[in-house]
Amino acid sequence: MIIDEAQDLGMFHYFMLSNVFKQATFSIFGDLAQSTYPTRGIDSWEDVNKKIFSSNCDLLLLSKSYRTTIEITENANAILKQIRLAQALPVIRNGIPVTYAKTEPGNYVDFILDTIDDFKKKSYQSVGIICKSSEECKMLKEILDAHNINVSLISNEESEYIGGISLLTSELSKGLEFDGVIVTDASEKCYSSNNTI
């Protein structure tokens, strides 16, 4: 049995699969840093190995990051270190440094508009604007529509990715790649370092 995106299955899922498929061998692939569901999932591969497979598994860590630039990987590693998850090793692929901008609480629209304009000048074909919640995505879409910015809302109901400027939650951004990304509120209040989700 092959399980991909395995970090999003909970212990109950593993218990059921191991009991239903008693004679199967399992190949389980996942990245705890990419867990997207706060109410399910696992905290440790060692727990799955011990509690479900009686410590009879080989755990292998694949730590090379081939999809992102050195700058993004180093920035992600600083966050992974904060939440005590394994860090990635970048391959030699340079890009633009990750930047942060401090805005007044709840008043980041001007920054987003300026950044979109900057991305357009750089001929970026795809831009992701990532919000914490679907409510924030909907509110921001109305604001950007009022500024005549053509933006697609990706939600659980509208899931087609067509390029251009996309508004989506962090959990729906998984697996997508953009030329430029804006995270609307990367504050401790919004993304607590005490919570890996």
C-alpha cells in the first residue's frame, strides 16, 4: 500500500488501514511541515511507527528541497526551526530574497496593490495571495475587484487554478507554484508558532 500526503491522515486512519490490510506492506510518504488540517493529521512519524506498526518500520528522511530557491528554503527553515520540525537542504537554485513588510493592523491593501504592480512590472505570470481564512479571501476579493484587479478566488467550491492572480487560503495553496506570493498577515497572532498548522 502506498500512501502519499500521509501527514494529513490521523492515527485512526493508520489504525484502520493496518487492520484492514493486515498482509500489506506500507510505503508512507509525507512532510509534517506541509500538514494542512488542524483537526486531523499526526505530530510524529515515530508515533505512527511505534503505535501502529510496533516499531517495525524503517524511517527515512529525505531533506533536499528541489522545488524552491535557496532564499525561500532558508526562510522556511527559520520557521521550521521555530516550530521544531526538520529543516530542508536547498539545492543550488538562487532567486529573489524573501521580504517582509510591516503595515498597520488590518490595513495592508495598499501594500498588496503596490506589490501586485511591482510583480506586473517584473512580468510575473502567476501571483498567489495567501490568506489565513476563506472569509479574508472573500473580503479581499471584493476590495481588489473594486480596484479593478482581475483576481481568481480559489476555494473549496471554486477550485480551478487558471494562473494570473489567485486568492486562496494557506491550506489550498499546497502543491501550487507561483512566480510571486503575498501572505496577507504573517503575524504571530495569525500563525502562532505554538501551532504547526
